[in-house]
Amino acid sequence: MNKNKKDIKRGWIQYAVFAIIALTLYATGLHTEVIGFAQRGLLMTGLMNPDVKEEKIIARIESDDSTSLETFRKDPKANFNMNLKNEKGEIISLSELKGKVIFLNFWATWCPPCVAEMPSIDQLHEKMGGEIAFVMLSMDQDFNKAISFNKRKGYDLPIYQLAGPLPDMYRSSAIPTTFVIDADGNLALTHKGMADYNTDEFKDFLKSLK
């Protein structure tokens, strides 16, 4: 009986310790980053990555002289009617980025999967920021939290917040959600959920959209 009481007491003590740790993490806001860090292990498997190979429809065109391959895009035209505010408080329109490949990511500092995929996006930005337009659209109510997070983590990502209505085609029930717009203004990719974007396959996909 005494052993059972000791086991029960030990169990309650362990539960209390875990509860205190959990409450401390929530109170300090660190729970998001702890969970996000844990989820990076899942990202390493590549199971969450978008299947960019299915983003094109290849059709075989028969001609009189030879057989050629043509690529037909199945993607709708992107809606550029979206105003954004940058870290300096300047208002810009998404239309100002027309003609470029655009990596548009919806995220928030309170979202663990967003935090999990952010290092891969930062690495992608470091390598392709000169070729691709990055729009990291924060869903935080307090935009300063997103700005502070970006600086505290040592990222150099272009952070924005909405400065007007969000077009219906970009509405999503999940974050993170990433949209890729090609240089011709087509919505080439929609990916809901986190991913490791710093892969050779994804970089090649972005290059193919120029």
C-alpha cells in the first residue's frame, strides 16, 4: 500500500513539474518555438514538401515533321490587387512585383509550423533573394512582433502585413500557406502547411518559372 501511495505521489509530482514547465513556456511565449523546433524533425523527412513535379501538364504535340513537347500551364492568373505594408511603414502593391517570380508566404509568430519552416525559407532567400521576390506576409495582430521575431532570429526576410482586403484566391484555412506566382503572372503553386523549401528540387522549380 505504501508503495502504491509513493508511486501515486511520484506521478503527481512529475505531472506538476510538466504542468509548471508547460505553463512557463506558454507564459513566456516560448512554447511556439519549442514545438516549432520539434516539428523540424518532420520537415527533414521531406514528407511535407510540395510535389513540384505535378505542377505542370506536359502534352505531346504531333507535327508533320517531328514530335515535340510543349508545356501547358494549368494555373489561374494571380490576383495582384493586394496592398502590403513593409517594416518601414511604406505601402506597396503586389502588382509592383509583376514580371518576377514571387514566393508569397502567410505566417505568424504564434504558429509552430511557421516557425519550423522559417529557417529553410531564410536559407532559400539567402541563395535566391536576388532572383525571386519574397513576400513574408505576417498574420500577427501586432506587426511589431513579426518584425522583432525576424530580427531576433537573425533573418533578413522581407516582412509585410496586409494594408487592405485579401483577394479571395489567397484565403486559406491554414497557416503557413505558401503561394508561388510565376513571371507570367500565373499562380503556379499553392501549398498548405509547412515545408522544407531549401531543396535543389524546389530551387529548380522556381528557376523554371522565370
